[in-house]
Amino acid sequence: DSGVTQTPKHLITATGQRVTLRCSPRSGDLSVYWYQQSLDQGLQFLIQYYNGEERAKGNILERFSAQQFPDLHSELNLSSLELGDSALYFCASSVAFADTQYFGPGTRLTVL
Amino acid sequence: QQQVKQSPQSLIVQKGGISIINCAYENTAFDYFPWYQQFPGKGPALLIAIRPDVSEKKEGRFTISFNKSAKQFSLHIMDSQPGDSATYFCAASGGSARQLTFGSGTQLTVLP
């Protein structure tokens, strides 16, 4: 158990809908990273937050957004969902900008 | 642009054999190279990591070899066991945000 929690574990929704994925980092970790894992794109970095502030963006679509709250949990919001958004979404946390990132169990999103 | 190339895509090894997975990177700003292990339905878990000032790092049965001039690194799993059957990802990070760039993954099967 990495100490990173993610909810929900599974999410099934329809095209055009909006969903929110939640992540709680390990106790004491200030950085949260979001990654998408799909069969065709592999594991890709989406976005990073540090202590409530956005620090880096990767291949994140404009339909996707994220935020980190004062209690350090983070939410990834996915809107106007398309079939191609079906994937595993992982969050990872680290102490500030430390190299070691601890991954959560992921949320499997299925868009029908 | 794929910045970390991983091979092979799949690998089958007999119990007790040596598993070797290779990665090559392009971005010379990368300064941290971890390997992650992922079991089905789980998030990636850090296995072992190396920095470019070291040519080799060993932890138990797992060894990373690093060739800075060739921009290549590899994972060696000695005395491979059926419990090692998983997907292995190499990754690299650099810069202030420390987000990970992953290879495409290697599905390892260790036959009993």
C-alpha cells in the first residue's frame, strides 16, 4: 500500500458527461501528479500541483482540469467526455519536488 | 515525441533465468531514472532508481546499468521468479517539476 488513495475505483459514464476523480496524497506529501494510462498512449503525465499551486502541465486536454485543495487532496475534472478518454487515471504524490513518486491504485474510467 | 524508448514489448523467461529490459532516452536534461513494476489492477510501484553519476545500482535481485554516453539504461532481474511476472516501466525525470516520462512498458512472464 503506497499510502495514496484514489476514489472511485471504477467509473462508467456516457459520452458528453463530466466526472471528478479524487486523490488523497500520502501524509506529508505536498506534490500531486496526475497520469493517464491507456493502451495506445501508455502512461502519460497530465498535470502537477504543489501545495495548491499548478506547477507543470503535460499532455492534458483543455476539457480536463485539476485543482489541489488546502488539505492537499486533489481532484481531476474531465468534461465533455469522449470514448477515447476511457483509461486508467493515476495520481502520485511526493515530498515537495522529491524524485520518488508514490502511485495510487488508480481510477478506471469507461466512457460508453 | 517519444522521449523514452523501451524494449522489448514482451519477454518470457524461465524461472531462475535473467530478465533484461532496455531503455533509451533522448532528453539530456533527464537526471533521474526509475523503474516501476505494475501488477494488473494496481498502480505502478517504484522498484529501483539510478542517477547518471552512477553506472550501476543493485538492490537484491534487481540491477540497473546506466550508460550516460549512449543515453541508455537497463534493468536486470537475476534469478527471475514467477512472482516477478508483471509489467515493467522505465521512466526518466528532470527539471524542477520532476514529472515522469515513461517508456512503453515490458510485459514480463516468468514460467515456473
